[in-house]
Amino acid sequence: MSETLRIGGHAGGFAATARTDRWWVGPLLTFAGLGAFVVYSTWAAFQGAYYYAAPYLSPFYSPLLFIDPSAPGAAPLEHAWIGAWPSWWPALLPASPAFLILIFPGAFRATCYYYRKAYYRSFFATPPGCAVGPIPQGRYKGETSLLIFQNLHRYALYFAILFIFILYLDAFKAFFKDGRLGVGVGTLVLLINPTLLGLYTFGCHSFRHLVGGGLDCFSCDRASAARHGLWKKVTALNERHMLWAWTSLFWVGFTDVYVRLVAMGVIRDLNTWG
Amino acid sequence: MPERTFRIWRGDAQGGRLVDYQVEVDPGMVVLDVIHRIQAHQATDLAVRWNCKAGKCGSCSTEINGHPRLACMTRMNLFGSDEVVTVQPLKAFPVIKDLVTDVSWNFEQNRRIPPFKPKPRDADGRYRMKQQDVDRVQEFRKCIECFLCQDVCHVLRDHGRKDAFVGPRFMIRLASLEMHPLDVADRIPAIRKDFGSGLCNITRCCTEVCPEHIGITDNGIIPLKERVVDRFYDPIAWLARKIFGTGKRA
């Protein structure tokens, strides 16, 4: 940290500040939390195994487009949306169904207006905290140049909404094992997952704009009045967007851990099937 | 009465230094009271801008222990009993003297914004709008122009991009006009190009320092960025405009 005093007595340089509080705690916790999730989810995606413990499917692997049923802890082939693992898949990469789908929820979180704040502060230090010196840049361009893709957040949203339905379908299937209706701890874990994801996704700033925020007049006709009602509901979720972002992130990771441990035989799922 | 140490920037655009003052502090005092006591008894030439002492005029914006704050709304019991209180002028604007900065750049930005342009009156010669249509705009009208948001914005404060970004306060003013149910001016191209919405990277410091608790980022800047996306970056929205027309504005 280099500090030079300027007119006004302000310190200059990276992380320079006159703040006396522990401003670095927030960015540090964010760095640790997001970093841990990225490391774990990447590791889990590379495994290509132990993602299915009937009737539970890890959300990191859903939907199952292709399946390599020979992998340990893999889903049976009839669960594949398309079929057996393709022969054209590069041998360098493990045959993991997660590789085919994680880009979509990943893109949604990466371009999310909340996470942008989180990682711009904690990973890229632009700035690391309010009134704290950022990493110096030659000519700051914000989201107008390299980061202009952030403007496509709404397209990631469309896929994220699709995934909520898919994950609810997985949760529904988790009530049936060998054709018998029942419930297990895993069923509840899988049911909570899309619920939290829904609270996060349907509180999205882009969604808020699309349902009604783009209107200037909420009372001009029936359609705009209906959209205003929807906008208010989305706004209520949006006010807790950070909360839902973190709880849903934690839970989707926990769901994978739970299914993985059951599939590996490390823990036993308590359920009504016996 | 306990004695406290205040460290205040004394100087002008040519230079200066942080000067320590030992001052007695009474219960219930705010930082501006203490500055006035120093001004009255120890440094009669100390320059500080203030007016209402009620958090409504936005004059006494300073940086207190590194936080952009209103001096009149910062109570002394916020600090530890032996904590040195450092008071500095706003970093984002040129110092005139001591704690007073030249914020005229902000007024120049305000003049650049296309003014309110109302749609034609109703047949009976009146304008009509309903409460739900102006709720959003009324939040933005709470702004007291203290410019704390401008000061904390790293685009202006640290990267010096006053040439490209108008700052949070004027993004809010733009939002208040753009979302107004009676306004028909189209500012979206200017919001992107001239006022620099893309420079904001949503780190929300402006919202954190706002003494009026305006949702600057969530309710003002992000909705404007989304309107810019509608116009310039969303191919489906572009196609819809081509097929169904341009919507409200020409």
C-alpha cells in the first residue's frame, strides 16, 4: 500500500483511505465465500461422478443432456435428455454432464447486478471499499469496453428461469423412488433449492425492469396496471436480492454436497422408503 | 466535559496540512457543533460551509474519519471516547479553503440535462397523473444535493472521469425526468453516450452514503442502464420495436 497525501489531506494509492473502521471485512468475507463456491463447483463439475443417488440428482448436473452410465454414482441412461455420452467429446475433459449446463446459471450470477458489486469490490478492487483507493487504471472505462457484455444479463435471466422449472421437476421426481411415493431429507433439500433460486431469480433487477420497470405510466391501461402489481412484488424480492443471492448460492452448493455424500455412501439419507 | 482531538485539514488549493485541535465536547453535540466551537475559540479563520444544521440543505458535506458525511448529522457519540476525529474536505472536488470545496462542476452537469418536456394537455386543458405513477419519481426528489454520492463515486473521485460520467446525483435527476409519466423527451441516447451510464459499475457506494436513503443504484441507475440495454444492446427489444413500433417515444 503506497500512500501520498494530496490537497485536502487525502491519501492516494491502492487501498489508501482515512477510514478507521474495518472496511476490509466485507470484501474479505465476500472473497472467501465466492471463492470457496467457485473452487468447489469447479471441482464438482470435473468429477463427472457421484451426482446421482436415486431419486436425487445434483443441481450442478441438471438437466442431464448426456450420461456416461459407467461412471460411479452416475444416473441411469434413461435419465438422459438426449442419450449416451457422445464420442466426439474431447478426451482431455472428463465426461461430466455439468460442463454442458453450468455456463447458464454461472452466466446469470456473473452478470447479476448484486454480484457485480460483490466481485468488483472483493476480487477486482474497483474500488475495494467506499472511499478506499482502487487499483490504479490508465483510463477507467467501467462497463463500456471489455465488460460491455454485462448488458446481456437479461438473456442469462431467461435461461435461469428455465432452470428453476427444471430443478422443480427434479424435486418432484425426488418424491418417487422405484415408482413409490415417499419423502426423504434429500427430497426436502432438492425442494428448497429451486425455491431459493426462484426468490433470487424473480427478484432480479432485469426481471424487475422487464415486468414493469420500463414503463413510465402504471395507470394508463389495464395491462400497465397489472404490470405495476407484478413490479411491486418483484420489487419486494429485489429489496432482499443480496440475501437471496447468498442463500441460494449456499443451498445449491449444499444440495450437491448432500447428493454426493449420499451417492458415495458417506451418509445415509433418512426417508420413508426404507 | 470530555476533551477530544479533532484533526482538521487547513489549507487551500496550493497546499496545507492536517492540524490537531483539543476541544471540549458536550453531550448531544454533532461534528458541526464541534467545528463551530473550534472556529469560535481556536481558529477563527477556519472555513466551513453550512446552513440549516438539520440535514436538509446539503451544505456541510465533509469527510469524517474517511466517510463522506453531513457534519450536522454526525453525532459525536458515533466515535470512541479516545478516537481522533479527522475532518477533511470532499476529495472529488477542488479545495477552496479548509473544508470548503468548489462544487460548481455539479451545477454545470445539471445544466447539460435536457429539461422536463410535458406531453400535450388533456382535452379539458389539465394534466393528470396518478400517485402510483409518481411514487418512483418522488423518491428521487428527496435529493438535497449534498454531493456526497458524487464524492464517494470512484469514477469521479479516484479515476477522474468527470469528462465521461455525470455522477450518481445526476443519474438520479435523469431518472426522475425519464420515468416521469408526463415527460416525453428522449434522453436514453444521451444517458448512454453523454452522461456515461456505462461507466457506473454498480458498487453502490453512492447509495451507502446518501443521507436521504435514496435507492440511487437499485431504483435509479440500474433502471436507467436497463433502458439503455432496451435501446442499444437487446436484439429482441430492437426487433420488437421494428415490428410493433417505438412505444411511447419517437
